Amino acid sequence: MTKLSGGSLAAIFAAGCENPKEAWKDPIMQILLVKRIEPQGKNPERYRIVVSDGIHFTQGMIASQSNHFMADGKIDKGSIVKVKEYEAGKVKDKSVLIVLAVELLKDTPEEKIGDPKQVMPDSAAELAQQQRAAQATSTSNFYGNKAGNSSRSAGGAGAGAGPSRGAGQSSRGPAAGVAAIESLSPYQNRWTIKARCVYRGEIKNWKNAKGDGKLFAVTLMDQTGEIKATGFGDQVDALYHVFEEGSVYYVSKCKVQIAKRQFSNVDNDYELVFDRDSEVAKAEDDEDVPMPKYNFVTLEALQNTDKDAQIDVIGVLKEIGDVSTMTSKQSQKSFTKREVSLVDDTGYTVKLAIWGKSAEKFEVMPESVLALKGVKVSDFGGRSLSMQNSSTMQVDPDLEEAHRLKGWFASEGRDSNFHNHQGMNTGTAGANRPTVYKTVQQALDENVGFGENADFYTFKGTISYIKNENHSYAACRTEGCSKKVTEENGSWRCEKCSVNWPEPEWRYILTCSAYDHTGQTWLNVFDDAGKAIIGTTATDLHATQMYDESSYESTMKKANYQSWMFRIRAQQETYQDTPRVRNRVLSAQKIDYAAECTRLINIINLYGSQ
Ligand SMILES: [Zn+2]
């Protein structure tokens, strides 16, 4: 068996790679697939390939000036080649190797060598970005309380050397000194953190026996953790307007003190206090600092959430109520409130209360996606949500969940009806839950899906068959588009985005047969549930199907005879003049056997009590 240049694809596609063309000299690779694209119009024939270095594989293309390497048919599936000239292309997160010159090393093709996996260009991205961040710091914009008081900045080294605090920082040699938030303690004071402002509170005025004043607080977050930082008096004027939620800052020279955790739900034993020496600089390069981490609870799952819990949710803003002013019975103070409603693709809606200034100046467009962190669950109206002082709201965040919800809302959510949590009996678990479970027979008997609006229910079933043909479609790679693309001249065209992609993203449209103890039914499965059911992305499945029939078959086989909790949206449609019900799978969850047993015991108990 020939030895391939294992690791060469990873080296070529490593995201920080300065010169991918030279990353690996003359790598030896195996061709796993050759696909000839017929000439179209003036365009000559093209050859699409899948190449492997034994560890990774990637999609590839023979540059058309090199077609003669292919045309004689000597290079084929299984061929071992030396790739003498190449370029590394990247389409979104997928790699494409463009082969400019190639040499056939052996006359006879070989069996597939090794068990190569799709090469992932982004795995090395973080490292490269950190290196770039180090160079970018000195060009950042610096802010401070007062410019020109250099005598107490710059670490005391060069008094009078710089006109502003910024000069002190840039001379110190930036990223070298970037500290992790989790490493901060009161015992060291020379540090700079690079952190995202994930929350900025309103300015608060206080008054007590000692006097009065004002303060504000922000929550800062990096890869290692989060920390609260508070500014008082003059620091409010100097720094409040510097911070914007979502932006990244270099922060240094603050007091580190023990956190007063009773006033905060920021997870850190320490907190920062800005003083007159504190330096805050906006970082232009912010990609290596994480966005807030969310642990989203679906709106359906709110029913299983305890009252007063603080949770993260994401949903589409469906309705915006007016601001109302109320008077607190306890304090006789008046306060303002606005209620909005959110929906998500579990088919549920929930009300969210927003308070005070945030309620008054709420200017988010309907149909935006809201990601909320740390909102409180109340049992008002079954289940509702309330913003807390420390809660954060991101509008249309660049998160996968948000893009998914946008797509769902545009394609079907806008016209759906939603369940609310009202009238749910919070006292007893099980029997009164609004999640409706139906067997195949029950759905038939009750004409589920034949009403004017779609019906939602949960079905515990086992997959018995997945249609092999057309399991996925070629989709646009633009975030949130997912429209079908058509192949033309060896590339894939999205009419909506007016973009041509070298390779599409494949998305599932599975037709599955599923059954329970009462009967059999057909389910339509789309990309998210499809990934769960098949256990891989449609893009990977498609590639497998092209070059490795047997592992494709075993993947499909494995997906059979698995049991799931399917959340179904059933709606009537007319097909060839005959009305029939389409069962669209909104989600497929692994069965939680403990919860399922509790549910069944509750049903059994209902019989017992009669
Ligand atoms: Zn598109």
C-alpha cells in the first residue's frame, strides 16, 4: 500500500496558513472520486474530485487548464497522485483544493487508504487569530477618564512620555500582557484583560446618610469566564459611554475586590472597580473573544422549568405590547412595564415582561430574534418570563439558533398557531401537561391535521424505513438562506442571493416511515431533525454516498430501528386532488426513559383513580 502524505491537507487548510500554496511540497494523495461535468456553452468540461491524504479528505476541482491530466482517463477513483501545484480555496467553512498540476504515480488504482475525515479548516483558526490580535492592539482606539495625565499612566516608566494613556499601553507590547479573567485576583495589579462587554446596566443614582452619587456596572467576558466591573461618580461620566454591549475592550488598572455576590449573578468570586487610573480601550479585532454563552431552554420546555429559575431563551418577537405604568403596592412607587410575546419552533408562545427604561425605549422590530440571558421564569399565566437587572438581550445575534429560527419563521412560523402555557396545572406533574401525546391510531381517529390550522403533537415512534432517493437537496451556503441552488457550469447558483458556490451545502429532506404499537405513519424530516436521525450532516452523507457506497449504506441502516420522541406539526394538504395529512417533524429527541416512565405511570394512575 502506498504511503500518502498524511496531514498535508490539514497543513494546507490550516486557517492561519500564510502561504497555503507552499504548505506542503508535492503531497502524495489518493483520488477518491472523479466526476466529469459536461461542457456547457462556452465552458469546457470540468472535473470535480475528492482527494484524500489518508487522514483527511476534501472536495476539489481540477483547474480547467489541467484537464488534459484527466481526459485520458488514467487518473480515476483510487489513483495515487503527486499534487505538484495547487491552490487552497475555502467556501464558508468548507475547503476546496484546486489542483493545477498533478502526476500519476501508479498505473493501477488502489483501494481507499485509511479512514479519512473531512478536513476542517477552522480548527486552527483560533491560534492564528490570537497571533494576529497581538499585532492589532497598537492600532486600537483608546479611551480613558482624562487624556493628558500621563504622569500616572504608562506603568510609571516614562513619565511624560506619552500624551495619553493609550501611548503607555501601546509601548508595553500588547497581547503579551493579556490576562485571563479567571486569573485575576487582588494580589496582582499589572494585567490587561481582553473581554467582551456582554451587559451594560443603566446609570443608577443612590442616596443615603453618607451622601449621594451614581454608579454603573458592566459584565465583561472572555474565553475563561466573566467578571462584573463597576464605576462610581467621575468614572460614570468617563466610561459609561465608552462601553457598548457586544463590543470587545482591553481593560487594565482596575481595583480587584471580593465580589458582593448578593448583588450580582455574575459567576466570579472577584469583581472590578474602575478608578481614575483605569484604562479602557476598544479592540477592533474581536473574533477571538467569545460571544455570550447561552444554554437555551425551548419555549415548550418552560413547563418543566421551576418558577423563579433564571434561564436563557431564544425566540422570534411576535407581538409588542404598549407601555403601561403601574404603582407598586409595597413601595407606592410607580414603574413602567411592557409585555412582548415570543414564539419558537416548538409551537409555543410565551410573554416576556420588560421593565423601566428598557420598556420605554424598546425599539426592536417585530420578527427579530431575541436571545435572552438570565431571564426569570414566573408562573403568571401558566409560565411567563421577566427581565431582571442582570438579564441581557441580544437582537438578531449571529448564532446558529437565531438563523435557524429566522428561517423557520419565514417559511412557516409566521402562519402558525401557537400553544401558550396558560391554564396549565403547575401542581401535578404529567397528567395536565399541554404536550399532547398521540399514537398513530389516535391521530387517525381524531382527524389530526384535518382542521383549518396545523395541529401539534408528540409521537413516540420507531423508524422502520428511510427513503434512499432524494434524501437531501443542494442548498445555498449563505447564512439563513438555505434556498435550493441549481448547478450550472460546474458551480451552484442561488438566485435569491445571486451567488455561485463551488459546492453547495446539502440539507436533509427525508421521508421516513415510523411506527408505534398502534400502526405506521409517514414523516417528513428536515435538516435539524435529519442530523439527529442520521447522525451526520447531509453534506457529509452526500460525500460518503459519492465515494464510499458501503459506509453510506451502513450509515442509513444504522438510522433504522431507532426510537425517538418526534414533535409533529400535522397539516392537511392537497396532493393530486386528494387531501392528505403531512406530518412534519419539528424535532426528534432521544427518549428520556425516566421521564417517559413517569408519564406512563401517570397515565396508569389515571385509570386507577376512576
Ligand atoms: Zn441564497
